[in-house]
Amino acid sequence: MSITVQRAAHKLLASLPSALRIGRQTATRDRHSVPVTAPRTWTFTDRDSGETLTFTCMAGCTDDHREIRDGVAVADDVWCLKSLGELTLPINENGAPEELSVLRASMNVDPFDRRIAQRLPHIDLEVMDGAFIESLDPDGFATVINTLQGRLDEMRAMHADLVATRAAYIKQAQR
Ligand SMILES: [Zn+2]
């Protein structure tokens, strides 16, 4: 299973209604709330290597790290995250419009990843349901934002054009 698919499943779990989840971090998952506690430090035994490992959450991490508290943690599956809330649009991918996730950004840290860059806070952007741009550093994320902003500016101009063209078209049809 790819990291992305694992993450999607993990996020699905995190998006369950709060009543279905357990843990003291539950209340901090709301997108507008700010965790009031200092970053937590965790120590666990990696189930794969038997090693005792320690890491400290990134500031604002909303993961409850339940797998560590349950004593079944595998180092590769441990990561910190904070995400923007769900944003969906009715997209027709398979013959009929359905609400699909767009532009869901998640900030992650993988404290035990073999790629050092993954151990620093970075962005994984789910462009559309299940399709990701991964491992964006601040410059990379800015590049994506600027690209999207450029397209949004073009769409704003196209909107004005649509209003004018539509009015002219209706007028011409009424002649
Ligand atoms: Zn964490």
C-alpha cells in the first residue's frame, strides 16, 4: 500500500465524527481551534525493529497517535499532521457528478522516514480525490499556490467575460 493510500485511510479515520473517536486531542481537531498544550513527546517500541524510539510532535499536531498508546506502533507508520478542512465540489469523474475532495492540504512530519526531508514539516496537497502533490517544502508550496492563483485570476477574468458574452448572446437571440 502506498504512503498516499495509507494517509488517505488515516485521514478518513481522523475525519470521523468526534463522538466516534477517543482521545484528549479530539477537541483540537476542529480546523479553527488551536491546541493549548505544548507539543507532546512520545516513546514507544518499534514493532518491526524492537528499538525504543522517541519523538516530539510538531507544533499543532492533531494526530492522537493512538497506535502508540495502543502499543502497536511501527516507526514507518508514525507521523504528525495538521490539515485544512474538507472542501468538495460536484465533479463528474464517472458519468455523474459526485462530491469529490479538492485542494486538501495537510502538513506532515514523518519523524523516522529514511528521507531526511520528510522529517521536517512539509505539505502533501491532495489536488483532487486521491491525487497528490507530495513533499512540498515552503518554496514548492508557494510555487503551487502562485500557479493556482494565476489560474484563479484568469478564471476571474473569464467570469467577467462570461457575464458580458452571455448578455450579448441573449440580446442577439432575441432579435
Ligand atoms: Zn504528532
